[in-house]
Amino acid sequence: AQSVTQLGSHVSVSEGALVLLRCNYSSSVPPYLFWYVQYPNQGLQLLLKYTSAATLVKGINGFEAEFKKSETSFHLTKPSAHMSDAAEYFCAVSAQGAQKLVFGQGTRLTINP
Amino acid sequence: GAGVSQSPRYKVAKRGQDVALRCDPISGHVSLFWYQQALGQGPEFLTYFQNEAQLDKSGLPSDRFFAERPEGSVSTLKIQRTQQEDSAVYLCASGDFATRSYEQYFGPGTRLTVT
């Protein structure tokens, strides 16, 4: 079985500051890991994914995440926050070879001018 | 328009009514998923289709929920005798796992409010 824990339901940073959103996972088999972003009244958009290739994954809009097996983590970072980054972010896991995604509770990111 | 579309975008139902939610996946995508997202929560898996076959329905919360994809393209999620706890956003996603990309592309969702 798989599960995801996102530490911090709300994160607030200043424009231009580092963004760090935390995700820890639990999986009985090698995982695939994903970060999705959701803007109000919209569906989820994939930011990046880890599927057992490089452990440092680069995604869209300047985001990246590092898979650390020893820490069972897949934290999302961005060096410099932009106002347009304000949204809800979801970490998700699936088992290799399986299909369904198991999501975390989400982290709402607020950017202060 | 190459994305996943869902209709209606908003649905208000009185408790006890039946509702049907439609999903049009990306053309050619074999895999189709339904998720339920309660307010302030992450999406939760409901059911999964590969072509017309429903391979996993372990997430359907009760026998009032029924999903179908008869021709392997459009899918309908039906909820019978709606209850207030069914109020949520219902998300549909499709994917082409044959390419080994393992990405799911999400539609905008249907927001269901049961009064």
C-alpha cells in the first residue's frame, strides 16, 4: 500500500524567496512520485514526476524535486517564488506497474509581495 | 481542444436525486480514472478503466456509485440517491501508459453540491 504525507497545509513565502514544499511517502514497492498544481476551479496540472530514472527531477515553471529513498522524501523546491506560483500543490505516489494515484492532503502556497 | 473535458462543470442535486457526470478523455488514451475531491482535501481514487474494462473499482464508496465506459472512450459516473456527503468535486483523468510516461491528464472537474 502507498501513502503520502505533506508537511504543512499552508506555506507562505515572500516573492523572490525560496519555495520548499515537503512530501514524504510510504510504499511497499518502488514508487513513482508526482507533484501536481491546482489553481482555483481548475483540474490538476503535472509539475514533475519521478519514475526511477534520475533522482533530481526538473519540471515546469522552474520547479524541481529530489527523490531521496533513504528519507522516503520527494520535496518540491523553487529558488525564487513568483506571484503566479500561488496555488494548491499535491504530492502523489503510485506503485510501479500500478495505475491509481494516492494523493497527499495538499499544501496551499501563498506568495507575499 | 486536446484536453480532458467534463460536463457539467457544476451540478446541484436535491438529496435523493440521481446524477450522471460525463468525462471525455484525450483521444486515444486507454486509461481513464475517476477521483473524488472533498473540500480542502486531496483527490481520492474511485475507479479505473482500461479501454472498456473496469479493472479497479475499489474506491467507490458505496453501491450507489456506478461507472461505465461502454465503448472505451467516454465515461459516465452515476450516483444514485445522492446524499449530502457526496458533495465534492469529481475529477476525471486519462493516460496513455503504453508510452511508459505514467502521466495522468486531469479534466477541470464537476462540482457536485447536494442540498
